[in-house]
Amino acid sequence: MINEIQINPPVATYLNPTRLSDLRRINYIFGANGTGKTTISRVIAGDQGYDHCQLVWQGGGALERMVYNRDFVDRNFNQDGPLQGVFTLGENQVEAEREIARLRPDID
């Protein structure tokens, strides 16, 4: 479980060091647009460019992180096909769809 999220500037809308502490097993983070919700999710996900921010784990051992945010949707829901609104879920499936599209001229 994450005990604390430390966000260290410079990053997005955070101009001062910020700590989210006293976290529980389930936490809800909400706010207006531009207040840093996506930044928090990117810190949790361990995205590149957020290495200077830190997660403090209970017991010191990191657990698997699964973050569902706009970045996840962009990576995993393929909207490049001719049928918009028909989704292929999973990073492997998106790569397979791209490979099929790349090979389509040879197939035809």
C-alpha cells in the first residue's frame, strides 16, 4: 500500500513540494481541471519524467501499480481502425492491430 505520495517541482501545476499522506487502501482524488489529478496518477504509475517524485510504500516494498488514466486509454484502446467506437483492449492487442495495418498492403 502507498503511505505517501511526494510531488517535487518542477512538475505540471505543482510549484511547491507537495505530500499526500494518511492514505488508505482506497483513496478518491478529485478536483477541477488543471489541479494536478493526472500528475498524481503519473507519479503513481512511475511514468518517465516523474522520477524526481516519490512513493513511500508501507513496509518499504513496492507493489504492482495499475493506473487507469488518459495515458492508459491512449495506449490501450485502439481508435485508429475504420470502426470508431470498437475497442481492442490490451497493449499486446494494440500492437497486433498496428502490425496487421502495416502488413495490409502485402496481404492485399
